[in-house]
Amino acid sequence: MTAVLTAPRLVALSRPNAQLMRLTLFVALAALPLMAAYGLDDRLFQGDSIWLKPLKFHLALTVYTGTLAFYGMLLPEGTFSSPRWRVYLGVVTTAILAELVWIGAAAALGTASHFNQSGLWGVIYPIMGAAAVILTSLSLSMGVVFWRHRADVLMLSVAVGLILTFVLTVPIAATMSNGTGHLVGTPVTGARFPLMGWSTEVGDLRLSHFLATHAMHFVPLAGLTGSRGAVWGAAAGFTALTLWCFARALMGLPPF
């Protein structure tokens, strides 16, 4: 008796989008001088190197744009070649570069970029909030394109992951930015999760924000099973986990 194994179909990749690839490369390479500054400049801000936040954002945005560039290769050739898409990608690129300049400039001056309502920084802060929504909207826009190809399980999983990234990220980020900081409560010992630095004592909105931005990576993994049920199950489970961590943080409680 012969066993029949099913596996996800092999996808013929198209050429990567030049705008997204150039942006990804630029953001990654622009982190190099920040790494040098991190090693040479011993100034601290709230207990960490002043260059840590810019480096984190460069890494996060490199992963974000690089992932979108790869996903774009799953779509038919020329999907993003229209003038409308080129202009839109140009706007997203401008928003991303503005965010990086803002965060890097604040670090260089030894001050806060986020939650800083003093003087000119208070004027820039809401503008950068709008820029963050614009750059996150690219996941939604590409998710809608993938949704048109949802008959394929892999395409469905990418579509759902991308759309969830936007749907979960924007309200969580808006809640966080409208407050006075990412913590809800006052830590006593300052205990934090290793590497990521989330508080283990009080509510920390950064964890749910982190999860929300990575729906685009987690949900598509379920698409590799070839099962539509697995995709929807992964989407539901990931959404529940993200909202659970968000609710716990709002109550001033650590996630676990």
C-alpha cells in the first residue's frame, strides 16, 4: 500500500519589487553607523544606551520591509508596477525615513522621541504618529492584494497575516502613544524580560505591540500546512494571545 503525502505547492517567485528592496537595504545599512555610535558613545537614557531605540527600529523596519518585499515575489509579475503603486510606495518610504530620522535625532540629542510633548518635539510627535499609520498601511494594502488570490491556502495565510498586522497594530499603538509611557503601573525592582526588556512586574504595552506587528510572520506559517482550517485557527489563536497581553497590560498586570 502506498502512502500519499500532501505538501504545499511550490511557488514560482517573481522578481522583487525594486522600491522595497532598495528601502530594505538602505534601512539595514543605515544601522551600521548607529552600531558604531552604540559602541563609542556611553551616554544613557532611562538606563539604556541612547542608541538602543534607533537600532531596534532599524532592525524592526528592516524585517518589516524585507518581509513585504519577499511576499511581493509570490504575486504575479508587475503587480506593483502601476504608477499608483509606485507613488504609494514612495509615500510609505518617506514615512519610514521620517520615522528613522526623528528617532535618530532624538537619540543624538539625548532626549525622548516617543511621549515627548515638550516644545518642537510635541509638534512632531503626532505627525510621526500619522507616519507610523502610513507605513503600517502597506501591510493592509498588500494583504488586500493577496486576498484576491485566497483560493490558494498559502496566499490566504499571507493575506490574513498582513491584514491582521494592520488591524491589531494600529489600535494598540494608538493606545500606547496617547498615554505617557509604555508602562501601566510603577515597577519596584525594574525586573524585565531578557533581551526584549518588557517589564515582568507591571503592564507593558510593548509586548502586545510586538505581537501585533508579527502577525505577518506567524499566520503564514500555518499556510505551509496546506490547511485552510490551520490558517484560520492560527489567526484566531494569535489574535487572542495578542489581545490577552494587551488587556493584561491595560490592567497594569504582566502577561503571565
